[in-house]
Amino acid sequence: MPSAEHVRRLSNKVTFFEHAIKCGFDIPLHIKIPCISELIHLYETGALNKNGPFVLTSLRCNHKYTQDGVLMPRTIEEFLANIGEYDGYTCSLLLQQYIKGRRLTTSTTILDSQVVAHAACYCEPPYEYDHLQTTNTLTWIQTFVKMYPVKLTGNFIFNFVVSAKKQKLYPESCLAGVGVAIMSFQSEKYLGISMLTDVPNKVPLHPKNPRPLFWLYEEFWKIGTTLPSVGSHLGCLWKTLFGHEAVFSVRDPMPFIALNHLHLPFLVFVSLFQRKYWSNINFRAGKLRS
């Protein structure tokens, strides 16, 4: 079992990247930012223009800022014109190279540095919750935990990006906890047993994808805002008719009602009352994206 110190080291993106380098993996270019004035210095030296674009994000990954980040302007003039937007950053920051591609996340259960259950799914619009049938993330994580200085046990969220140009896998962050990708298992009856059974060199449990997974109101949101064609609309309709709703259960409908009819409307009301702008609703995480 990792100590609290090792959990903190994993959630720190700098130390996470350092261990990834020791494992022989490529990582995004990153720069630790002690204060906002350091950004001005980087603009003046041309470092941001030379290696950009960059995303300004929290140095320490947590459940609030797992995927949040601000794409930095290309010029110092644009940055200074909007410098007030960065005054609210009080935590340690990291400039991380922005890699164009699709972000994906995992929910990985590890027992004595052995992966016993693993699921991966895309984690940004357009959301797709079905397990990705790829061994790239699993192989990456198995190598990472095998070479970690202490034995790891617990549930971990690993976030990656698959570059659009080279289709190469890059790590972005790691966080102790259960990720949304675990929903891909749906009602897998052997999941709990797999998490507790210590069998050397056993094959990690994967979701079997009996039916496509969806959040009902998110599908409605996509139909009204993001889907580009009639075929996409029909595909979305087919998923809602024959797929598996992630939250709703006939035996216990209260989580579905509470999330979609109480919690999210309350967030929208508070946002309107406080005049805070948001771009879309993240139904899976139950929050508004600014």
C-alpha cells in the first residue's frame, strides 16, 4: 500500500513525469510556474512561441482540476490584455505543451503493483463511454507501476492524450481514485472478486461491452448542439434505445432524478444568478464546464 507521500507524488505532475521518463516514455514538454509574473518572463524570452502552444494547468492533479486548463495566448500582448483572468490562480501551476488529439482516461485497479482490472474511455466531447479495445494504455500502466519504487495498491486514474498527427500515446496526469471509465464494466459480476484476488501474472479484467453506455441527457445535449449529420443523430438515437443508461435503474431511480432534475438545474441557476459563464454541461461528472 503506498503511503500518503507517494500518493501526493503521483498526483504531482512533475514527479509523475519524472518517473515516466525513467520508464522510457515520451512526455509532453512542461515548465513549472511559481507565479504569474514568470509567464511574462517566458513570453519575453520567446520560450512560449518557440515550443507552444501551451496549456496552463494546476501542478497537482486533483478531482476538481483533473482535466481543466487554459490555452495560453500566442503573444504577450494578448496575455497582458487578459491578465486579469489569471489572478485567481493561487495554487502551484504548470505550463504543459498542448498536444492536439483525443483525451482518454482510465480506471485502473492495482494490487501489489499488478493491474487486476482496467478500463479506458474518451474523456472529452464527443464523450464515448464504451471501453476502448486497445492495449496501449494497459501496457503503459503495467510498465509504470512495475518500475515504481514501492508496491502500489488501490484504484488509480491515468489520463492520456493520443496525438492526432502520430497517433502516439502521451501521459498527462495520474490521480488516486475511481474514474468514470469504471462505468464501462456496467454490471460485471466478477469485478469485485478480481479486485480482491491476488493471483500472480493473471490477465487484467476488461469490460465486455454488452451494450453501449450513455448518459441520457448528454445524448439530448449532443443531438441539439454537436452532432453534424443525420447519421450521427440516428446513431445517437440507436444508442439511447438499445444501450445502457449509466445512472438510471428501475430499482433505484433516485440518483438519476437527483443528478438531472435537482443537482444540475441548481448549478445552472447559481451560475446564472452569479453571472458566471459556462460552455457546456458535463453530465458524467455533474458539473458545468467554463
